[in-house]
Amino acid sequence: MTTKPRPPHPMQNKPPAEDVHVVFGIHPVEELVETGRVQSLLVSSSAPPKLIGAARARGIRVENVFASELDQMTGFGVHQGVVALVEGFEYTDFDHLLTEALTMGPALLVFLDRITDPHNLGAIARSAYLLGAHGLVIPLRESAHPTAGAMKASAGALVHLPVARVHNLKLALTASQEAGLQVIGAAGEAEEDLPGCDLTGPVALVIGSEHQGIRPSVASYCDRTIRIPMCTGGVGSYNASVAAAICLYEAFRQRTAD
């Protein structure tokens, strides 16, 4: 017997509690279901049966709803018929992240300064995870956080990549330097080109906003700054997530070269 969606509840459009996140889209939800952190799964008639079965096999409550309800919950995002309600994002302690990174070969941490767009955060997390970074470090203020939009843009990477949130980015950079990491900032005005920079050792890569770059107060903590070459007559600068991906790929290329 087919279960019919329940009628809309008058409280359905109430924002979820701060300790519950709404994540939507097939791929990010699949990743979360595997972790067991999903509290409940809301599905419309277009949801993939395989995903529903996987959720039920893990004891996750599955509720059938109208697609219009999912539209409202996601702000008319591309939910593909599935919305997961998950426990609040679990940040990693910075000291623990730094210690763990040092045990996994040459450490590679990505520090984000004034990245306020959740989609940029998610895209950077995706590149960082795929290209071997050991974690992200974001400030408590003036920063995007792992929202539903960031989770979707990361294609599930934020489920696996450790993220530390710190009160003071500069103190975290100092601690990284004291642990042996070289702090390298990506800056359009830098004189050193990325391809000529040795990224094979322990590195803390700092990425700033695409419009304002790294704050001068944060840049002063960098051991060196590098720029990504571009053709003359371009539009001025790379998108922050693109700049991060290029730098991370260069680090990956150098570290995996024969």
C-alpha cells in the first residue's frame, strides 16, 4: 500500500531549531545517511527508493510529504525530493585538528578569512577534501558556516572533512607556525607566483574573500604570499573557491610527483 503524504502542518514552515540543520539534495543526503547523523528524512514522491531504503535500514525515520513543503523548507532549492534533518554541525577542536594533521604526513590546513558565502565555503571544502587537505579553519565571526547551502555545495565533503571554528584566526596561525607549518597566503598583489612556491612541506594555506582579499592584520602573520598567474586583461581576480582549488591542486601535484 502506498503511503500518502500528510497534509501540510501549520508549523511546517517554522525554521528548525539552531541545533538541527536542513540538508537537501540526493548526494549530500546520501553521505549523511551513511554517517547515521540524520534525525529524520522527509521525502516526496520523486525521492529515490534506494535512498529511502538505506535510511530505513539504519533506523532513520522516513516521512512522506508534499514537494511543496520541501520547496518551502529549502527556500525553493534543488532538493530532488529529499530533505534530511540532521543534528547540529560537529566542529573539530583546533588543537586536535592541528595535532592530527601533523601525524598524517606533511600537514595541509586551509584557513578562510572573510569567506561569507556558504556556497564558496562548500566549494572550498569539496576541493580541500578531494585534494588531500586535512581540514578547514574558519573564524567565529565574519564567516560562512556549514549551512544547508554549504553542505550541498560541498557535495558531502563537509560530512568528512574536519572543520575547526576559532575565536581568533591570528592566534590559530601562530599556533600553526609554532607547530612547524609555513603560513602561505594567496594574494593577487603578491610578487611570488604559485608554481614557484614549494608546497611539499607542512602548510597552512590562507584564502581571503574575492573582493577584499586577506585582511592586512591576517596577512602580516603569513610567512609568504603567492599569486596565481592569469592572462592580462582579465576580470581582476579569481573567485575565492577557484583560487583555493588551484592552490590546493598545485599542492597535490607537488606532493604526489615522482
